[in-house]
Amino acid sequence: MKIIVVSDTHRNFAVLDEIVNRNLDADVFIHLGDGENEARDVRNLHPEKAMVYVGGNCDFGEHKLMQTVTVSGYKIFCCHGHMQNVHAGLERLVYEAKQNDCKIALYGHTHLYRTENFEGVFVMNPGSPDSPRNHNKPTYGVIEISSSGEIKMNIIALNIEK
């Protein structure tokens, strides 16, 4: 099972479309907010793909701010992160993930990529493919869940023009 995780595309349709086209073998695409317009447009181009979207602090549409999805038997907590105050730490994010019986927690908002195991929860921030911070390259995330249940999280740096 291959899951593509993206956040903070901020109206950059081209970069999101490029990520999807590079990963057409993915089983699920998860966008963690601040990209409602381009996420909608990409979903319209690929209606056959499973796509999840949660609202961010720069989105104006009606979106769930948090969602729990199940993939390969694992529950995944998806949020943008602004409501969990992720700039101050991951405690609230991980607490909410655990309250929802999630093994994986995904968030964006900071524009800084990160993967770790925090208090028994796999945590990923895919960074931003549009506007990364701290002189990082544009990035997105890939989660692979093997048939034996092993979880691998990777950050992918993009080398494309905006």
C-alpha cells in the first residue's frame, strides 16, 4: 500500500499535479490543507484515485478540519495542525491520534518536513512542495505499508520548477 501525503500547496496546481502524476501507482492521496482549489482540480482530473482532504487555516471552503481514515488496517489521523498548535509541539496531535485509536498521525501547517515515532505513533509532516521553510527543498511524503504490516515513511525532495 502506497500513500502520498501533501500539504501546503497554496494555489500551486502545477506542483500538486506533478506529484500526483509521478505517483499514479499510489493507492491513496492525502492532502493536509491549504490547497483546496488545486486539490479539487486534481481530484477532478483523477476521479479514479482515492483522495482525502482536510481543511487548513488558509482554506475558505467547507472542509473537515480532522479526519480519520483506515488504510491497510491502520487508522490514520489527518489534520492541518493549526488546531493542534503543532508549532509548540506534537503532544496535542499525538493525544488526538491516540484518542481516535490511530497508529499514524499526519499534519502540515509548519512547512517543515518531519517523520518520527512519537509516543508509539508514527508522525509525519510532509513539508511543503510550494513554499518550504528554513531553506529546505520542496517536499512531499510517502508512506508504504507492507503486506506484513511494516510502516515506512519517507520524505521526497522535488526538483521541479514552480
